[in-house]
Amino acid sequence: MIALSLAEIASVVGGQTHDIPDPSVQVTGSVVRDSREVEPGSLFVAFVGERVDGHDFAEQVVASGAVAVLASRPVGVPAIVVDDVQRAIGALARHVVRRLGATLVALTGSAGKTSTKDLIAQVLQRKAPTVWTPGSFNNEIGLPLTALSATDETRFLVLEMGARGIGHIRYLTDLTPPKIGLVLNVGTAHIGEFGGREQIAQAKGEIVEGLPEDGAAILNADDPLVRAMASRTKAKVILFGESDEADVRAENVRLTDTGQPSFRLRTPSGASDVTMRLYGEHHVSNALAAAAVAHELGMSAEEIATALSEAGSLSRWRMEVTERPDGVTVVNDAYNANPESMRAALRALAAMGRGRRTWAVLGKMAELGDEALAEHDAVGRLAVRLNVSKLVAVGGREASWLQLGAYNEGSWGEESVHVSDAQAAVDLLRSQLRPGDVVLVKASRSVGLESVATALLGAEGEVAAR
């Protein structure tokens, strides 16, 4: 964080200082909520969770070098005490962002947010010091903590914004007002909570509503609900996609023999060829979104294409591809799942597995509400249409819908199987995998299917039943 005194922080967050001998002492390190991340000069934020109360670690973090604790009650060591810790870090983030000379880029969408954020970060850091959201740290706690990790040297701040309802993104943009707002797509992720795609579009579009007139709204030309958001902003609109009307677009899209996208990137400033290290055609749209941001910030087509071609995945369990010594390829995409990302992963598996035997180890997609049965059935059917060799559906009711969809689509018989838990999936795979097979593992985060990939790669001998 930029250096701030404890007195200034207390004033910004409306807090009272307790057990602080010298309020002029500065926070010069990071602002953290995990006691294991404390370093000299840190400010430790004490949240009260379901199982852990951060206040219990107050003495430990100060002994480890923290200057003070941001807390909701006195803790016997230097502390700034506030009524609401979450709102306090939001206020502090708003204050710090106003002091920074950085350009803020905010992005949202139903699918691909984290992968696109990682691409934007890797492209922009070639131009100037860049700070970005780690993993999917994209909510009312993670976003301000990310913003607070920026320093005086930071020139670009790339913030992923998630939403589970109307008004959530508006709250986040009030904390960290972006100059560039990007919307990737409107899909069915969390449709059970929102109530429909139109409501999802309403929520996602909040990211462009507060953009300044000299800012830019970057919108997906291939998604009608996103494209319609142009009417909700006073900023310049830049379209990306494969549409001929897109300002930043992809031409001659194809997949390599290993399933990696290759295309001709065309921007208003020129064109250049891209061959990505990431897997799956869905990354073309993510790359175009990143290219549109970079173009708006002054990078040439050649610079952008080079950066995209060299970019990798910065976040765990998102199409992580590992080849075992015996030739089995494990694709760990188990961080999360929704119908759009599930379809994209299956298509990537089909492309990677040309001429090889393919396995789709799939589990529940959460928060789909009344659409859950139809969406799981559709994914099972798609696996058949893509000629995936075998579907292993893991878990309870939703997994049975996956398996039933596959069976009804192709009368697969033994080619689709429903198992009870992750350990059963591992046992099945260990007994049947052959050298050269490709295994995709994917489900919503709550299912914990990353344990299947971990076990197949030998890091864990057994996995716990979920």
C-alpha cells in the first residue's frame, strides 16, 4: 500500500485508535486478512468468520511485524477500532485509489473473468507496473484488499468484479471507480440467484454506468445483451469479438493440433498473428477483450499479439494441463463451473484429444435454480455430440442428470457412468486409464473435484469423499 500514517487511516475509516503510542507511525507494508501473510509494516484486518475470528490473532500479527490491527473491538495491541471492518477497508481503498496515479480497469462477466483478467495483467505489465486481482478475489472484501496492494509505482490496476445480485457491482465501482469498464458476456452462472439472464445483464452492466466521459466501455459485440449496454454509458464504446462490426476482432480462428487457439488479431492500429499457450477456443474471446483494453491504453497490435502469445494461466485449477510420465494428460479445470464454461471445457477436451481417448470427469454446476436439470442434461448430451470417449459424472442428483443426458443422447451404456464421490472417480480412473488418454476434471467449486486431478497426478494417494 502507499504509505499512510495510522492517524490518517483512522480519520479515513472513521475509527478510534487504541493502544497506539505514536499515531504518526506509518503502514508501509501490505494490508492483509490472513495472519500468515503479515510482514513488517503491515496492517492486519480482523474479520470475524464462521469458524475463525481474526481478533484472536492480534498479538501474533503485531509480534510478526504488523503496525496495527483494523478491528471491531480493542485487542490489547495497537488497533484502529471501527463499527464495520468491511466498510472500513472499502473506505480505505476508495481513499488510496483517489491518491494513485493509476488507470483502473474493471471487468465482469458470467464466464471467463479470471482468465481474462490474467491476460490483461500480463499484457499491460509489459507497458508499465501493473497490479491485478489475485485468483477470483472479486467481492466486497477481495476487491478493496487488491486495490490496497497498489503502490506509488503502480500505473495500471486491473480489478475483477463479481456479482450475486443487482447493486453489487455498483457498490464495487463506487469503491474503485474504473476508467475502463469491460463486460465479457451474460450467461447463466448464478441464474438461480438472479432470476433470469435479463437480471444478470442489468447487474453486469452497472460496471459501465459510472464510467467518465473520457473513459471506455469495452463490450462483447457477439453477445446481444452485452452489446446493448452501450446505451447505459457516456463513455466511448469499443466492441470486441468475431463480428465484422467489432473494433478489435479475430480472423482466421483455428485450433492447433494440441487445442490451442491461433488467429489473426485486428485492431484499429493494425493486425498481427496470435498463437496462444492456453487451451480452448473460448480463450479467443478472452484474448480479444484483453487486446481491446491494451489498444485503448496505447499498445500496438504487434505488442499485444506478442504478449498474448506468451501469456499463461496465473490462477490455479483453470485448464491446468499436465502430462504424466505415462502419457496421460490431466486437464484440471475444477475451480468452478457454469453451463458456458462447461461447454467451453468440453470443446477444448475434444480438440486436445483428437486421435486419443478422452474422459470428462464432471460434477455439479451450482446456483442454476429451476434451470439445473435442463442445463446438466444438456452438458451430458454435448459430451456425446463431441465424441468424448467416456463421461464420469461425480456426485448426487445433478451428476445423475449429467449421466442421464449422455445416455439419452447416444445410448452410451458403459461410456457414461455415475459414481458417488471423488474417491470412487479416482478408483475408476486408476483402473481404466491408458497411456495417451486425456482427462478433463470440472465442477463447481463446492464439489471439490480438484482432488481427483491431484490424486491422478500423484500428489495425493487418496482423496476424501465429498
